[in-house]
Amino acid sequence: MQTRDRWTWILALLLLLLPACAGGDFGSDVVTLSFSGTATGRELDLTNAALRRFMDANPNVRVYPVPTPRLYEDRLNLYRELFETGTTDTDIFQIDVVWTKALAPHALDLKPYLSDEELKRYFSAIVQNNTVEGKLVGLPWFTDAPVLYYRRDLLQKYGYERPPTTWDELEQMASRIQQGEREGGNLGFWGYVWQGRPYEGLTCNALEWQSSQGGGNILNAQGQPSFNNAEAAAAFTRAAQWVGTISPPQVVEWVEEDARFLWQKGDVAFMRNWSYAYALTKATAIADKFDVARMPTGQGGAGAVLGGWQLMISKYSRHPEAAAKIVRFLASESEQKIRALEGSHNPTIEALYKDPEILQAVPFFGNFDVTMNEVVRRPSAIAGNKYPRVSEAYWTAVHTVLTGGDAGQALARGEQRVNEIMANQ
């Protein structure tokens, strides 16, 4: 994040917190807290609605949402800067599943605020991910795994009985459908869209390509880089060949929303994205023309990367009990059900995947237990607080390949950089 942008966000935070610092207009018996998380869009609307429901039920607590940068790395940098100031005016943070170890030193242990029975409702793998040196750093809020969105009507039009299950099939179907639609007059039609900007989203895409090709993970169990191999190079070279053929040239600068906007216009056959896009697509002109499937596989099997967000309380908060009450409310079964129905966000409570209303609204959630057993995890537990820099070195190397660089040279440089990062204390 640029210095000017950093201070813009910090100034916005301070302005929002002025009522809390000054005591507000609520009287001394009212507690004021801040929630720092979702930046924009439908997700922000859902969060704000949940906070209003909490405040309606708890009139002695006020919660101020704090704006954050939209991009992953910018938000993490802002969080770190806030923690470095030692501020006591920031209370609750929405954190990525791979930030738990990096932010653990600044987190309140949530275990004392939860019963064992309450904690058992959540996916055990996510609880384990969020537990650092015995401390529960974050309460699982909503989880995620990517899915392949596809135009059901176009598959039928071109004689396909099912969506692609392998990368080879995806390439073939995307190319044929794209050619046919362009010959039919839609010159701006593309076969496949994804996320290629150099950021954490590219790390997720690239790790899916690498893993499904049999190329391993970013780091091995010993913390050594393991992406400079023939299988990974082949996977990234394959993706580079999509750029300008079945994917727009601009895809190398796209994030999730860029892909979704073109998809919802009806100008794409296939899209890789997270589950949130399902509810949004249901409100568009292609609502009755699409469906979702598991991500394609390669010789290495499935490769969907685990995503998701947690709720963390700053250990510097002056109101830990009130903050814990808010976090438990937001991650409760009733609130997660609302988020699933209205935003197609994957719950972190296993029982909700058998809820008839949810399965009717988001049918593919019925297979999510299979997906959870096959997901690939980014090596944040191995890299610890070095993970953001490791990921940056990885996505930089992959982006070099996507934009025409030699795969062997790019991955060798990436490997060297990761070795340097992991060797430094």
C-alpha cells in the first residue's frame, strides 16, 4: 500500500473512532467498539445488517464498522500498522485463514469465552488452523473453496452432457464454445476467466494448478520451497497459454470481481471463483443458465485451495467481554444461516450443510464435505509470520510466467527468494 493510501485509511479509522474515544452520545453505561473487516459490496451489506441485529438485541453496545482496503495484502498491512501503534481503540478484526499465525501475537485467546460444546460445532480442521500454541486466535466465521462456474445452456448448445472434470477438457470446451459464440456474433466472448493479478488470489489459482498437476505445494514440510519442479512449471506454462486464447489478455491483472463482472454479462463460458459469486449471479440475466462444479483435476488429482475468514479480537481491546459477545453472535448458527441464504457464504458449522433451506438456496453446498476433504492448504502454518512474504515471492514468480517469462528462470528466482525469507529470523 502506498504511504498516502496508508494514512488515508488510518485517518478514516481515527475519524470513525472519535465517538468511541470521546464517549459518544450514549452515556457512560454504553460500550463502543470497532469492527475492522469487509471493505465493500454485498459482503459489507451482510456484515452491517448482522451488526445492526446485534445492536438491536444489545442496546448497551455500539459497534462501528471500520473501512479497510479491498485488496488482501493492503488490508493485512493496515492491520499490522494498527497493531504496531498499540492502539486500544480497535477491537474486532476479520482475518484470512492464512493470517492466524502471523497475527497471533496480537490476538486474544477466545477459548475462555466459549464452551467445549459450542466450539465442537465448527469444522475441526478450521479450529485447528486457528489455534496457535494453544491459543484460539480466531473464531471460524465463513469458509470457502473455489468452484467452477459454467454456462449450462451453452454446454447443451454445443453437445456437452456434463461440465469439464479435467484441465484438458476445460481447454477443449472453452475453446470450442468461445469460437462458436464469436462466429455467432459475440466477438467479446471468452472461454475461461480467473484471477491473474499478482496478489494472494493468484497464489490460490497457481497452487490449484500446481497441486492438480502433481507439483506439490509452495513449501514442503521442512519449510523449503517446493514449486521449482517440472510439474509446476508445466502447470504455469499451460495457464500462460490461456492468456489471449481462451482468457482475456487483461486476466493477468484481474481479481475476483473483474472475472465476475464479465461472467455476469453473459460473455464467459467458465469462471473460477469463490462461492459468494453464486448468490450474486442468481440476481442477473444468466440466473437460470448457469451451474457450478468442482474445480478440474490433473494428473495430481484435485486442487481446490481452502479459503475463508475468521473473527479475531485484539488483545489490546479495552472491552474483551463485549467483543467476545459480538464475535460469538456473528459466528452463531442463526447468523451463519442468514449469510448462507443471502450471500452463499460457506458456513463453518457442519450442521448447516444439512439444513433444507440452505441446500435449496445453494444446492452445491450439499457436496461441500467432499470438497473439504480434498482442499489444498496454503503453507501458512509452516511459514508462520513469514507466509505473506513467501506468498508474494511465489505469486511474483508465477505472474512472470503468465506474462511471458521463462518458467525455469522465474521459478528458480522465486525459490531463491523464498529460501532467503525462510532463512531470516
